[in-house]
Amino acid sequence: MKNGRIIVEAELRPTEDEEKVIKAINNIFTYKDMEIIDQGEYKVIRCFSDSYDSLRKFHDLLRKQAILDAARSYFLKRIRGNVLQILLHKQALYQGKISLISWDEESPLGPIKITIESDNINAVIDWLSPQTVRGRPLWERDIPE
């Protein structure tokens, strides 16, 4: 088993369709458990996994969209200790496209947040988005242990 702690969460605003937000999450993440928490004005959909393999769809989309360099640069700037937090544009993700954002406000209905905790966060980044030359990966790593 490839271990890590991964949480994917999104606010569900009153004007949003719950199934569409879940579809956006499903476009990048295979989760073990899901909870929907009522916060009063909105709900939060939170999905969990303890396997990096749950990010396989995300891994593959980064290659399909040919955004490995941009993603790697973005990921390296967003490491805090052993945690990497990624913000994705919710509407783009619903369409099956990755759009990395820096602030919550860049996604009008709120972002989808991926939080990855790992004792070797750099190995996770190397797996998700290896360095490239002219857009081609210099290596492809196995899923981190």
C-alpha cells in the first residue's frame, strides 16, 4: 500500500448542484470516504484517502494537458513542512480540466482544495510532476511508498 494522507474538499454553495461538485472531485480523485458537513450558509464536501494512487487521475491529467512544468513550479512553492496544498478552479475541474489557482477568490464558487500530507512530499511531487525538457519528463517515478 502506498501511504499518505490526502484530503480533497470543496465548499458547496446554495446555488450549486451537489452532484456536479462531486463529479468535479471524481474527475481527479478516487476517495475512500466522503463526508458532507453542513456549515449553515453552505456545506463542505470532504473526501479522504490514505493512498497516493487515489491521485492517479490527477497525475494523468497533468500529462494530458502538458502542464508538468507549471504544476511542478506551483507545487514547490506551496509546500509547508510535510504538507502540500493545491487549489483548483472548480468549474474548470467539472469540465475535466486542471486550472491551478493561487487564491480562493480565483474560483467564483470557491476552489477544490487538495491537501497532501507526506513524510516525503518531494517524492510525491516528483511522481505527480517530474522535471521536463521541452515538455517531456526527464523521469517517471513510481508512486511513492
